[in-house]
Amino acid sequence: MKAAVLYEYGQPLVVEEVELDPPKAGEVHVRVAAAGVCRSDLHVMKGEAPQPLPIVLGHEASAVVLDVGEGVTSVKPGDRIITPFVSSCGRCTSCLTGHANLCDAHSATAGAMFDGTTRLHKGEQRIHHMSKVTCFAQEAIVPDKSCVILPDDVPMPQAALIGCCVTTGVGAATESVQVRPGSTVAVIGCGGVGVNVLQGARLQNAGKIIAVDINEGALEFAMRFGATHTVNPTQQDPVQRVKEITNGLGVDYAFEVFGSAETVTNAFNMVRKGGTAVVVGLAPADELAGVDTVALVRQEKTLKGSYYGGARPAVDMPSIIEMYRSGKINIDDLITRQYKLDDINEAYADLERGVVGRGVITEF
Ligand SMILES: NC(=O)c1ccc[n+]([C@@H]2O[C@H](COP(=O)([O-])OP(=O)(O)OC[C@H]3O[C@@H](n4cnc5c(N)ncnc54)[C@H](O)[C@@H]3O)[C@@H](O)[C@H]2O)c1
Ligand SMILES: [Zn+2]
Ligand SMILES: [Zn+2]
């Protein structure tokens, strides 16, 4: 089958034929239907988020079940599913305490399946799995435990986005912190994930919702997803401007959704006394962000991370699907471009160039 393989950091993905072994016990063989173009894969391509190489990337997916391994009863051939980018084992401390997004067994087996082995190879060469999803390929093997079955009326590209950016963004504002009605919110970085934080803040009935982005196009786009104000850091100091908009106080919640030390520091500095800065973006692995430790104490600020929107996919994805079906969450307008797997490098060049909205691979 065809897959896009990353052999070396900083090099284009190679779209080529690779072999996929059959599913083992507890695994599912799927045909990928749609795969979102998320910045997290770009971090891996650039070496900012190291993974074992070579690897097939892609972690935002919808798929159709082709066949199942031994003992699998949760899905059957023909089922349409979302394949979450954190599979939960259901047995570790994180899973058992309601933090399926932090599953210990999942993170302990990064780049491979739960048993530590891989199903992908090219001849003798072992190829690793991104997030146990590997959707930049025609087919994939995924763990059965995490599959979320889709209702018939949810289109596959929209479903794929629920696999990462929608759940991550909405959940940051509704689960990781529960934004209070009427409160003030800033979102730094309004790409695929950031606009979903805006939607999450709107769902929580936030008051002022301030979009912060260096790209004017992204700011215009943000207004359609709940932003009430916009700030462009290339034109004005974002911390000062956010304070002006909030009567000199700063916001109750600032979400960092780009991934850099500088924007994390800005998020921390633009929250008011007692406020919370939530970091969603993944900064390069070696970057440390500066935090004013006196403000942290004297102003009782909170600095919090948010991974996968704090989601328990089995519980939260069905409710996100319902909010999409009832028009409370807009995913249709988020999809601004569709690509063939063969054009994956172009899809990532567009992401880096700042083309607004989400790209989705829909032809394999
Ligand atoms: N926490 C999680 O579970 C999780 C999940 C998915 C993605 N992520 C991370 O979230 C981040 C965003 O991902 P995405 O797919 O939305 O990316 P994206 O490329 O679609 O969006 C990033 C946005 O940030 C803007 N930006 C760039 N520099 C900026 C700056 N200095 N100030 C303000 N805005 C700036 C860009 O113009 C763009 O609109 C990435 O770091 C990604 O790895 C985290
Ligand atoms: Zn993602
Ligand atoms: Zn677990």
C-alpha cells in the first residue's frame, strides 16, 4: 500500500509503497478515509518533536474498518470510525482516573503498537507509527480500544478533524479549564486548533473573545468562529493590546495555540490576577519559556498544559459529534482545502505559508 514516509528530519516525505502486516489481537485494519493536516506532524518533520525514524505520520483521521484481529468485538468490517491520536489501554492509572488522553501505556510505546512492535515495514526496514494512527497512508493498523464509531450522517473529512483539532481546541476551553460565562478569553494562534478554542469559548458563553495571530487572514477567519476582537502582534504589542481591550486588567484565560516559548510567555503575561494561561501549542522540545515567578505568586496566576483537550475520546467525541450535528460546532467551514496523498508535501508547505483553515487529505 502507499504511504508517506519520513526518513530524515528536514527532508520531504517520500510517498511510496510499503508493507502493512495483518492486525494482531486487539488491533483493527482500516482503510483511511480522511487525514487532517495538523502542525504536530510538521513539528516531527522539522525534528522539533523527536520520534523514532523512519515513521509514517498523520494522527487526525477517519477510516473504514476492513478486518479485525483476534478478540476484537468493539468494531466490525464496514464500520466508519475516528481513530483517536491517544489510544487508551483502559487499565493504567491515567485511564482509570479519567485521563484517557494521558494513557501511560500509550506514551510508553510511542512509535509502535501497544505490544511495542510495528506493523509497517519496507522489506527488512522497520517503519514506525505516529500516535498509533499513521493516517498519511492508504491503510493502517490501529488499536481497537480507541475506535469511536461514527453515525452515518457525519462526513469523513469532518470526522477526521474531530480526531484532533476540534477535540483538542474545544476541549481546552470546556474540559481542561471550564471557561466561565461572561469571562474574557484570548487565543494566541488561530489555525486549525486555535479556531476550535474560539468555538469552545463561545460554547461556554465567554464575553470578550480576543483572537491573536500574526496573519491577517487568520484573524478574519477567526471572526467566523467566535472571536469578538482581533490583535495582530506584528502591528501592536499583544500583551499591552489585550490589556487595553480588557480595561487594563488582562484576560481571565489566555490560550497559547501556536507552540513557541515567546507565545507561552505572552499568554502568561496577558492573564489578569487569578487568571489562567493554558498551553496547547507544542513548542520545540528544547525551548524553555520565561515566566515571571513573582507575578505567578503575587497575582495568583495559573499556568496549565492541555493535551488533547483533556478528552476521554469514548465519552467526549460522541458529544462533539452531537454538537456538530446540531450546528453548535462548525467544522464544515473549517475545511478550506483538500489534497491527494501524493501532494502531502504541498499540503504542509501551505500550512507553513499560513493558508487559513484546515487542509485534509481525502484522496489516497
Ligand atoms: N495539545 C495538544 O493536544 C495539541 C494537539 C494538536 C496540535 N497541537 C499543537 O497546537 C499548535 C497549533 O496547531 P495547528 O495545527 O492549529 O497549527 P496551524 O499552523 O494551523 O496554526 C498556527 C497559527 O499560529 C499563528 N502564529 C504563528 N506565529 C504566531 C505568533 N508569534 N503569535 C500569534 N500567532 C502566531 C499562525 O499564523 C497560525 O494561524 C501546534 O504547536 C500543534 O503541534 C497540540
Ligand atoms: Zn493534531
Ligand atoms: Zn491507559
